[in-house]
Amino acid sequence: MISIIIPAYNEESSIEKTLIQLSTLECISDKEIIVVDGGSSDNTIVIALKHVRVVSSEKGKANQLNTGVKFSKGDILFFVHADMFVPDGALNAIINQIDEGYDGGGFANVFDSHNKKIKRLGTIMNLRFFRNKEQADRCIFYGDNGIFVKRNIFQDLGGFKEIPIMEDYDFSYRMRKHFKVKQIEDLKLILSSRRHLEAGFLKTRFQWIMIKKLYLLGFSAHTLARWYRDVR
């Protein structure tokens, strides 16, 4: 079984579309979908309950993801955002990759609007002029790459660190360091560009880049989280 785990917080505007789309995906194995709500004050829970199982936890992406795993049954865990479009064939691609001997991985992605502009800004601001490779191409994934992993590997890694930001980067870095991972390139997840539209393209990209650099320099994730307010 593959368990699709979705952390959510005040996602009434997008979660139903995501859940309906996920429920239609073909899968050569069994699947389950679990929404982990972090204390939404809107209709997220009511909407989600019409389609899937909902569990509650304290707000915080790492805490919500770990809670979802505790309530899941699958041998494979697949972490999805509440506003993410997962293409047809993605679940089977994950299972096939695991069957080929990989322990986990993630997907390439594109944005649902202004994709060229956003990707170009990333290239320029990361100074990737001669080596136009994104981080996911090196098999270090963020949550918007749709991280997937075998349950026993997740447990061996101790799950996501209970930090307020960069928990996805930290997890995938440890996964790549100790286990066999691969990026699925031919099927791309479609991401919402809402953060860029709401906060501005330059500001959003600058925040993402600086948070990663400061985190790698040893800045506390708690300090960085105060600078970057998660819209979810």
C-alpha cells in the first residue's frame, strides 16, 4: 500500500480539488489518503472529511507529517501539499522505482502559472548560469518535490525533525546520504504559484534562497521561521 499524507492548515480554497484529483489516480497497489489538519479555523476539515480520513495534530509541517505517518498503513509514504497537482502515473512510478531497489526520492516540478519567470529567477539568483541544475536534480528535495520513501527507511531516519522550517530539506539530505534515492523527471508535479503572486516574485525567491543559505551556515531553524511566515 502507498499512503498519501497531506498536511493542511486553512486550505478550504484548494484542498477539495486536490483530494478529488488524488482519488482518481490509478495505482497498481492499494492506496490511502490521509489529511493531517494543524488546527484550521476555516472549513478545511469539513471539506476533507467528505473525501478522506482526517486526523488532527499541532500546527507545524514536521509534526503534521510525522503524525500522518503514525496513522498510516502503507509500506510506501508519499507526502503531498494540499494545493499540489499530482499527474497520472505518479503513484505507479513511485512503486516501480521502489521495486527497482530505490529507497525513496522525489519529483521534478513546474508552477501552474508564471513557471518560466519563476524558474528563470531561481537560475539567476542562484547563479546557475553554467550549471542550470535545480536542487532536486541532485536528489535533495523540498516538500514541493513530493518526497516519497519506504516506511522502514522513514523509521530508520527517525522521521522529520521537529523543526519549524527546512524539515523537508533536512530529511531528504539524510535520506540521500544514507540510502538509495532517485528523482522522477518525466512526470512533473504542478505547484501553485500563489506565494509568488501574493508576496511578490523577487521577495519570495529571495526568501527561499536566503533561508537555505543561512540554514546551511548554521542559523537556527526557529530564527529563520520568524522571518518566513508559512502561508499554510
